[in-house]
Amino acid sequence: MTAPFSLRLDPALKSRLEEEARHQDRSASYVATKAIAQFLDAQDAKREAIEQAISDADAGVFVSASAVHRWMDGWDGGEPAPDPEADVKPAGR
């Protein structure tokens, strides 16, 4: 089920939306709905990543600068190295 929703767009953005809708052979409403859903999904993922990073930081678990530098040194060629593992942890962990 859908519900009506109204918003104001500046003319240039409205024109871009309508052009994209023509390219997709869809309605502008369909394209706008998909764009809003993708934006909200991306915001949710970003928020979750930030919350996880804050939780990790609060727990005192980090990747050291030296581990990051070793990882970055591997960018120069060959197969990319896997992401570095956390190597700084609170005592007793």
C-alpha cells in the first residue's frame, strides 16, 4: 500500500528527475520513491557502522597505526591485503 506525499523541488532537480524517469521508462514518482528508499537504506547502514565504531571505541578495541601502515604498504602491488585486525585491546582481553 502506498500513501500520497508531496514535496517541492527546484526546477532543475525536477527536470533531472523527469529525465531519469524517461530513461527508465518509469514514472517520476517511481524513480523518486526508489531514490528515497536507497538514500534511507544508505543512511541506516552509515548509522549502524558509526554505532558499531563507537561501541568498539568504547570497548577500547582499535587497529594500531603501525598495523594500518603495514596494510597500506601492501597497496603498491599484487593482491590487496585483508583489512587489518584490531591489535590494541584493553588489558585482560
